[in-house]
Amino acid sequence: MTDKKTLRIYIRVTSDEYESIKKNADKSGLSISEYARRSLVGDKVVAAPPADFGELIREIKRIGSNLNQVVRKLNALGIAHPLELERCAANITEVIEMLYQTFRPGKGAK
């Protein structure tokens, strides 16, 4: 169960500060209030993923699968070494993890 937000904190900012806060909130895909709450409690606020983020992940996984099949066939023909397959798979996994890390909110963010 989540606590109902009943308390208020009032702060004053300059117009430049407000524009900076608004710009950062917009980039993160959050309202100004949610952005401020997360920032004030020390959560890491990251930019919202691009609209086609899911499609990008699916495409990378598809490419990884195709690459995996090619390397397996080359290995069966004695052309590629089994370690090459592991290296390719590790590279694909690393790219996917980098994308998730780039757009994953901080540990305390919800």
C-alpha cells in the first residue's frame, strides 16, 4: 500500500531554475512534482527511454540470435572456434545491459 501524499513542501526558484527543472523533468518523462520528489529523496532520475526503446532491444536480440546461428554453423564446419560464439554472445548481452543501465531509474525510484 502506498502512502497518500498529504504533506507539502514549498520552495521558491528563479525563472532560470524553474526552466532547468522543467527541462529535466520533461527529459525524464516525469511531472515536475514527481521529478522534484525523486530528486529530493536522492533517487537517480534518468532520461526517459526513446519511444522505440523496446523495438531497439528486440532488434538487438534478433541480431544476436542470427549471429549465434551463423557462428554455430561456422563452428560445425570447423571454421569458427567455440570461444568465438561465447565472445559474440557476451558482446550482445553487454550492449543490451548498457541500454538498460542507461534508462533504468535509480534503485529507490518507482
